[in-house]
Amino acid sequence: MHALIEDRYNVTYYPAHLSRKLREAGMNYAKPRSMDPRQPDDAEEILAERLIKALGEDPEEREEEEPVVFGFFR
């Protein structure tokens, strides 16, 4: 992110200042995380089952496909 801004705009920001600028603009900065090696192979299936139980509906019974997006930021 820093290198992109510096290359494109010839401006250098301290990382903490850049994150403040992003928040002021209504955006969030998040680093991608690698997969946890302790994660079970069927983790996505487990999540889908828990969502069905929590929401009380089966996504296959819906007429339209609605995307579900989860995000976790600090």
C-alpha cells in the first residue's frame, strides 16, 4: 500500500498516519492472513451449517441468491 502511494503520487506516509487517512475516508486497512493449519478440512461446511442454524433458514430454499459478507477489522 505504501509503495503504491509513493510510486503513484510521489508521497510517503508513516504507516499510522496512512491508516488514519483511510479511516477518515471511510475505509479500513486489513492485512490478509494465512490459513490456520489447525483449521479442519471441512471448515466451510461447518460454518454453513452453523449459519443455517443461527439464521433459521436454508440458503438452498431461497428464491434469489443473496451474498453474505463477513469482515473482521481491528
